[in-house]
Amino acid sequence: MPASFGSRPFFRFLHKGLGLKNLADYIEQRQKLLGLTNLDVRTVIDVGANKGRAARRFRRLFPEARVYCVEPIPRLCRRLEQWAETEGDAVRVFELALSRAPSEQPLYVHRQSDILSTLAAPAPGEAARYEPIPVQVETLDRLAAGLRLEPDVLVKLDTEGLDLEVIRGGEKTLRGAAAVIVEAPFYPNAAGDGAPTFEDIAGALRDLGYVYRGNVRLGCRHGTPMLADVLFARREAAERLAARA
């Protein structure tokens, strides 16, 4: 019988015993978040936390880390706050949107799917699908200046096409982080009109010292990859990941 699920003997059994190397690699990279669990992540900034699915996973993977959830939709913040109350001081919630500069402006909340809500004004033909609500907009750098950031720092970005704006407003914070996970479309308009592509995001992060390290999640359409949650690591952190693999 193979060893317990997730153990090294189990993966060797899948790989050598059953010849399922691709399956073994997939399960292990999912469990280890592309090796990020080999870093000593003590701070997670989850920008676009939504209902908290990713934040909960980060709490499981990095039990010593403090998780900062940033979410502009009030009803989702209340849901996150209820969970945060069960986590002691390990989770904090900020009812904010992030962008390149601080402001107050409308957030367009999709009437059927909170995940599609964005600061970008919808096209005229799509406006009826959204409800505008006023939100406070900050920059990542201004928010982070008031936080206790213990290394290693992981930043997750999912802001429906405005991730490049968040990066521009958070360059100081990102230069001090170890890794970034960001949703990136591979083709123009794959995630909405005007959304930056993988190349745009990779270029901006490359200028901040990051290198591409893989896809945490891949979204396909009829077999064609359209977008992904992409892992970038700062070069020094990437070297540590490779050394500990």
C-alpha cells in the first residue's frame, strides 16, 4: 500500500509505481503552491480578497503568517470580518480598493457575480449589469506603510484588469516582498477590455526584480489557455526556492 496522501513516499509511488509523473507533479505543486511553502512566509497581503477563499488557503499553508485582506465591497468585508474574528490577530480586513493613486470613486459591482466587480467603468452596453457604489481607493504603498510586514512577504493581486495600476502604486512594497501571485490574461480582452496581459504584468514586475515561476491556476477555453494566476518571485527568493526544492 502507498504511504499517506501527500507524503514523499506517496508521490514516489505515483511516479515510479504507477508511472503517473504528471499527476504526481500536479498534486505536489498544488499542495506546495509552486514551492512557496519552502519560504518562511510571515506576511500575506491579499488584494481583492473577495469571499476569502485564497486567504483561507494562505492561512492553511502559512500558519505563522499574518494575512491582510483588502476588499472594497462592503458585504464581502463583513463576511471576511466574521472569519477574521475566529483567527485572533492573524487576519485583518481593510475595506478599500487599491490603484495607482488615492481617491474616492465608483466601484462597479456586477449584479450577478461579485468576482467581476471593478473600478474600470463598464462599456455602455454593459452598464446595466453593474451597480456603482462609492469606495475609498488607496495605494498599496500607502496601505503597507501602516502595516507590520514581516518577511517573507507574499502579495496576491486580483483586481479585475487593474492589477498593473496596483503594481504602479505599490512599487516600494513589492521591492521588499518575496513573491507575487497575480491574475494575468494571455490575450488582449481575455479578462475584459483594456486589461493588461501577461507580458505587461511580467514586464512591470521584471523591472522590480521579479522572475516568472509558474502558474498556480490555469484557465482555458476549448483547450486554449486564456489566463492564469501567475507566480512571480524576486530573484533572491527564486534562488532560495530552487535551493530548497
